[in-house]
Amino acid sequence: MKRITQTIRYVRTADGVRLAWADAGNGPVIVKAANWLTHLEYEWESPVWRHWMQFFAGNFRYIRHDERGCGMTEMNVGDLSLERWVEDLGDVINAAGVEEPVTLLGISQGGAICAAYAATNPERVSKLILYGGYARGPLRRGDPEKERFYRALIEIVRFGWHEDNPAFRQIFTSRFIPEATEEQIGWYNDLCRKTTTPEIAEKLFASRSQIDVTHLLEKVNVPTLVLHSREDAVVPIEEGHILAAGISGAKFVELDSRNHVLLENEPAWKRFCDEVLSFAGLDVSPGESPAFSALSRREREVLSLITEGLGNAEIGDRLSISEKTVRNHVSNVFDKLGVWTRAQAIVFTRDREFHGERPASTDRL
């Protein structure tokens, strides 16, 4: 993999806060809005975020910043409001000297910030990529039970953030990356303490809860890609549906994952990369799409026969396996590709140069 270097600079906002921002890579410009718990340097060492850095900086000029009170940005947070976050994003874009309309990347609450910026600065934005995002904060969704849970999390932040016992912080980690390894869990626990203070973490967590940009979605008039993990415990997939439905013409991609932050070894990450590159108009690496790399040989055989229009019974006869086994393989193929129907699977393979697999003769199970 080619070596990627980043440059970190600072920009002072209108209310006097020093924002740290980073510039890495070459290519089409992507500017990422700030999201929960970042550190411009520490993320490059991270088993949770490193592959995100490598992917985006390896394919784009990737610009991002630490938000107020986090990472390398000044701890004096000043105003914590959606309007201020949108202005901060604009300050970073201006500081980077980007004159052409940019693609914005919004992860988690960054999705609301990007949508609001695109709605109020349409001439500055060419495309939106929103992953795990939401238009409504947890206290604006009309669910009293989940509101009580969120308020309890705010209390945990207030009293347990800097405890030596990581159990408090692991409450967050277990929701953000439930399928993580011990190394990844330990890193994310440490990130909590290294990124910000308990007081600021509480303010940030509380301010997130009141976001509501639903009224702005209809004003977003740029091509938009919305991606969301199917079993995301931090931001329910319904919130991704609301974003995609509210933005005219938005494409929605459901990813087969439980993680709010996609991990490098899961098929959903490969699907995410494939969709982003395709949406950005960049050629995927020569050969077939990486989305198919998670399929076993048998699953590739089944997918090949699906593209020929065969039903489960016919596939079973061709492969000498039971119809029940075929159904299981079809279900696995759909999950790994993030599709729901045969028609969607056929279109997916057609658009992404699936090379197929020559069925091997086997004994019927």
C-alpha cells in the first residue's frame, strides 16, 4: 500500500476557537464533517479507524477536522449548536482553499451537519455520502423509553468517563462496535479518555440529542448516497430511512452489519467501499467488485445460477444439493451483498462485473 502522509493545520473560527484540521491524499475532494470522538493523529494508529483513513486518503483528497473540545482542537468549546457545527465545517472547507463544489462525508451525527450545510450552501456541495447518520437526535424521535436510556447514558458520561475502570466507557464501545476484537475494544475505550474531558463529553452527548434537520432535507438537491448498518444499535436504521426518504433522489444501501463503525474484516466494509467508489465515479480496481470477495465458492456458484434465472429447485439439481441447502446459500448471498431479492442480486452482479463460478459436480446432500 502506498505511503500516505497528512498535514495538520489550524483555523480560527468567528467565535475564537482553534479548530484542528487535516489534509491527506490526492484526487477528488471529500470533506468529512466531525463526528463523535475523533483525534486526527491517533486515528491513524487505530485498529478501528485506520482502514477508513487508508481508504479515503488512498482514493481522495481527504479533509477532516476534530470538533470543538475533541482531539487536537481547542478544549474551549464555546457554542455547541447545529448552526455552529455547520459554520465550523464551512470554515474548514474555506481554510483548505477548495473552490469547487465538494463531496461531503457525514458519519453518524455528521450526517445531519452535512445535510444542513448542503441545504444552506447549495453552491458549495456536489454530492453527499451519509453513513450511519440521522436527521433527528435521540431526544427528538418521540420514543420515551429510548429517551430515558439516552439520559442515563449522559449521566454515565458525567460520572464515569475518566474512571480507571473501563466498564463505564465500554458501555459505549459495546454499542458502537459489538463485533470488535479485544484489541479494538481496548483501543476504543482508550480513545474516550484521550479525546476529550468528562465535562465536554457530557455537553457534546447532550447537544447531539437535540439535533433536528428534518425540515431541511427537502432543500438538499445534490446526489446523495445513504448507507446504514442493518442492526446498528447506536443509530437505528429507521433514521437512515428518514434521511434517504427526505432527500430527493437519494440512494439507500443497507449494509449487513451490527457495527456502527464498520470494521475492516467484515463484508459490509467491502460493500461500503465499493458503493462509495461507484458513487464518486471512480473505477473500482480492475476485475470484479470487492463486494463479491466475501462469498464462498459454493455461494458464487449459486449466485452464478441465480443470474441465469434458475430457481432453487433447479439450482439444487444443477449442483446436486438439496433445495433447503440452496435456500441457505441464497440467504447468505443476499446478506453479504446487501440485497433482498433475486432481481436485485442480478442487477448487482451485472453492474459490478461478477465473473461467476463454474459449478462443480458434487453428491446430493
